Amino acid sequence: MSLTATDLTCIRGDRLVFDKAALSLSAGQALWVKGKNGAGKTSLLRVVAGLLKPARGSVCWNGIDIREDPDAYQGHCHYIGHQDALKPVLTARENLTFWSTYAGVSRVAEALEIFELSRIADMPAGILSAGQKKRTNLARLVASPAPLWILDEPISSLDTHYIRLFADCLAAHLKDGGMALFATHQDLQVDGVGYLDLNGGGTRE
Amino acid sequence: MMAGFLGLVRRELLLAFRQGSALTLTLAFFVIAVTLFPLGVGPELNILQRIGPGVLWVGALLSCLLTLDRMFQADFEDGSLDLLMIGRVPVELVVLAKVVSHWLTSILPLILITPLLAVSLNMPFDGIVAMEFALLLGSPALSLIGSVGAGLTVGLRRGGVLLSLMVLPLYIPVLIFGVAAVEAAIAVLPMASHLSLLAAMSLGALVVCPVAAAAALRLAVD
Amino acid sequence: MAIDFHKYANPTRFLRLASAVFPWVTGAAVLLLVTGLYMGLFVAPEDYQQGETVRIMFVHVPAAWMGMSVYTMMAVSAAAGLIWKHPVADLSAKAAAPIGACFTLLALVTGALWGQPMWGTYWVWDARLTSMLILLFLYLGYMALWGSFDDHSKAARAAAILVLVGAINIPVIKFSVDWWNTLHQPASVATLDGPKIHGSILTPLLVMGAAYMMLFLSVFIIRVKAEIMDRRLQIMKISQLQE
């Protein structure tokens, strides 16, 4: 499994967000996307997830352009965005169960356990704190495994304990041959993570 | 894939059930809108019988519009739409699941309460039976055509008004043949051709609309 | 900001062509309009039943033709815009919409004015008038959708989807309205086409049709040019802000 992107250019409205971005990932690798506010981190992640259409360039999954054959890519990546994708009237468990059955595999109990959510699993998601919502959203990563994780600010509103917990989770995912592309403001201190600098600094594996 | 589709329908129904108010509000709107007509045109039974089918159909169209703008909006706002778009289930099927849920939660209740309102509009029994069949066969087209409008207006300011402006003209054929079927039945004329046309419109919409709505949604998350 | 320049440079060829054609088209529009109106208003014989009012037809019928053709043209350019992503195709659908809406409105207003002496009332739910009214609604929905997007290319694609869905629906709407009308209208009401058209009426009608076509092209070129200029201005403004 591999992910490559070449010569990506993204235009929002009439504004050039980033130009000629390139990246490549293979099993067990992760990239930390760095950049100032407005450098286009979110846009880049959304382009790679297949949500945004790049103005130029292509993203290839196993060598096949994801725009030309979306079916081959669909379901192979997890996207964690700024919003939590939780329905306030459903419980955390119900939300998680829905997303994991939607993805095909359901290891909800295990995921709740790992993210220490078991105690609050049957509370409506609407009354959870921001951090608890974030963890419920992150639990999707474990509840239905997918080879590629695309994470936009995954640790915002988490305290240090849960940041550590998430970093371990990410390390385990990479060890199992997974891939990850993430944008955070602070270093997750996971071994073997390369970075991609959108301020024009290029990449380092 | 099928599991994902059914899971999505199940979630939508569960949400509608938990949030109950939307369902009852639509129903209440339908009943009140229809009740206004006798108050507006007077209580003469023969006039009510004459306008009954049209009033019920127009009421159903408007009530259907009320919930259309929420079809994708809530998922757009909380980020669920992004995940639905890149999940295992093709976007066209996501649209279809939404349409099925919209029909079940917003239109089926209207169909169920229609006989009661029809009686209040002095509609004969044959007309009521025809009304039910016409609604059952024609109303899927309403949800389907509506899904395109909902997809196009997702994330827009004033989306609801715009949605009505775009979708209502497209509803006209369903309205015309829906009413015609009931009028034919009341006049003891054959109505099979009208019902067939309604079914044809629903089937045609089933082919075109999920594709168009999916294209609109891809645009919305872009 | 060298990026994607070809996308916006592309219209240059269109602009050159448009500027070359524009004077001819405008001239033809004026000439044909004058000729058509003269023929229609002074030369064509008056109708033995309707008298002078029949002359409204020369303004009304070609306007209805244009209302429908412009929507068709928009559907074609929307499809071209979606498939080949040609920027001029997107712009041309946008530029054509208000012109088409104006022709449709003209057809409706003249139809109502004609209806007064013919039917004794300004508005009759005649099948053709009703279809034109629905067409006007479709135009309005299209323009409203364009206006609701901030992002130009998104607006173009959304409007293209709407216009295509509308175009698929138009035959169904037309059919159902015609059918509805025969059900509800007594057959004695005269329709707008009346008896077989005589040559003395047909010629000015066709001349007026051609005149409207040229008028459309002339206004269309102005609008597309303005759109392209507007796009360039936007891009220049933003790149200036970025520097």
C-alpha cells in the first residue's frame, strides 16, 4: 500500500492556498504537516482525503489516481476533521457503532476501552465535554481499522494524558503497517515521523 | 455496502425518533395548511369536494419542502457529510438512504393522515383510495427531486427559500397527475394511466436524482 | 500567481472572436428589428377576427421561441462546462440566463396584453402561457442559485447541475401542463397559433425571430465580456493583496 501525491496545487475561491505540494507514504510511515495558519494544512488533508479537488496535480493510492477510480480508495482512509461528526441526541456508543458499521468493521467495545470512554459511553454525545467528544471521534480509528489516517488537529482539546494515549495509538498503528498524515501544532513525539512543511520548507522522511 | 446503506437509514430513523419534534411539526403544518382552505373558501361541501384533491396535494408538497432543507444540512454542519462522502458507500447510495429516510419520516405520516383530512373536505371513498395510491406512487419523486435541491443548497445562507424556488416548479407534473388521478376516481373514470404516469415519474427521478444530488454534494464539501 | 493561467487565458480567443463579430451582430440586430417591426406592424394584413391586435404576435411569438431556445442553450453549455471544464461555457450559461428570462417575461407580458382583447381577460391559464410562466420560475431559480455562492467555480457547477435537471424536466412539465390544460379548458378557447399561418404573416414572424436571435447574441457578447473582465479583476485584486 502506498500513497503518493505530486504537484498538488490548491485554489480556494481565487486564492492560491498552496502550490506544488508533494508527498509520499508507504506502509508504516507517517507525515506531520506543518505550516502557519492559512498555509493550507486543512486544505491539503482534505485534498488527500479526496474531499477537495486540487486545481492541479493528483493523489494516487497504490499508483491509481483517486479521482479516476474513487471506489478503489473509498473506505481505505479515516478522516478526522475539525468537527466531531457526532449526533448530539445519540449516545457516544451509538455514534461510534454507526460509523463503524458504516465502515464495515465494528470493534466498538475495544475502541471505547482504549480511549477510556466506557464510563460515559451511554451518555448522549450532546452533553459530553469537548475533549470527550474528540476522544469519541478518535475512537473511530480503532473501532474500524483503515490503513490510512488523515488527522486534522487530532489532539486539540485533549489533555496531556490523552495526548500521550493517542500518540501510543498512532505508534501502534504505524507498527502494524499503517500510514498517517496529520496536522498538529505540537510534536506528538512518535518515532519515525517525517514532516512536510507547507511554508516552503519541503519534506523530510 | 448494503450494511452501510441500511445503517445510515437506521441512524436517520433513530435521529428522527429521538428528535421527534420535526416529525410532529410537519404533520401539524400539513393539517393546519389544509384546514385553512375551508376557512378561506367557505364551508360549502360541493366547493370543498371540488378543490379537495388539489388542496391535499399542494399541502403535501409544501409540508415536504419544510424538512427538505435539513436533509443534508445537519450532516454538513457537524462534519458527518465529509465522512459519508469518503466512506465505503457510494455517494449515490448515501443520497438514496437519505431520500428513503426523508420519505419515511416526512411523507409517510402525511399519507397516513390524509384520509382523515380528505373526509373533512367531503371527499368520497373512491377519491380517498385514489388519493392514497396517488400519494404512495408519486411522493417518492418529491423526495428524490428534493434531494437535488437539498444537495445544491447545503451550506448556503437562505438555503431554505432558494430550495423552494428551485424545487417547486419541478414538482408541477407530480401535482398535475396526482390531482388528476383523484379527480378521475371521483368521476368514476379509469385512473390507471395517471397512476402509471406518477409511478413513471418516481422511477425516472430514481434514475436521475441520486446522480445529480451526489454531484451537488461533492460540490458542497469541496 | 503564474498558476492556472491557461484557465483564464483561455477566454482570450473567445474575446478576440467576440470583438470581431460584435459590430456585425449588433448591426444585423438593429436592421432586422426595424425591418421585422415595419413588416409586422404596417405591411402584414390585419386578422379578420382579431383586427390590429394580431400584430402583438410579432413581438410575442419570437420572444417565446427565444425563451425556450436560450434555456436549451444554457443546458448545452452547462453540460459542456461540466464535461470539458471550459470556463467560457460556464460563463456563457450565466450570461445567457437573464437575457432568456427577459425574453420569457416579454412573452408573458405580451401574451397577457394580447389576451385582454382576445379573451376579455389579461391572464388565461392557457397551456403555453402556463408553460412560459414555469419556465420563468426555472430561470429565476437558476439566477438565485448563482447569486447564493461566493465561490465562482462552485456556483458554476451547482448552477450547471440545476439547469441540467431542469432541462430533463422541461419536456415532462410541458407534457403535463398541455395535458392539464386540455382537461380543464373548454376546447372552444382559441389557442395562440390559430389557423394555418399565411406567408404574409410568417415572413415578418421569421424576420423578428432572426432579429431577436441577433439581439440575443449582441447582448450575450457584452455580458460574457463583462463576466470575463470581472473575473480578471477579481484575480488581480487578490493577487495584489497576496503580495
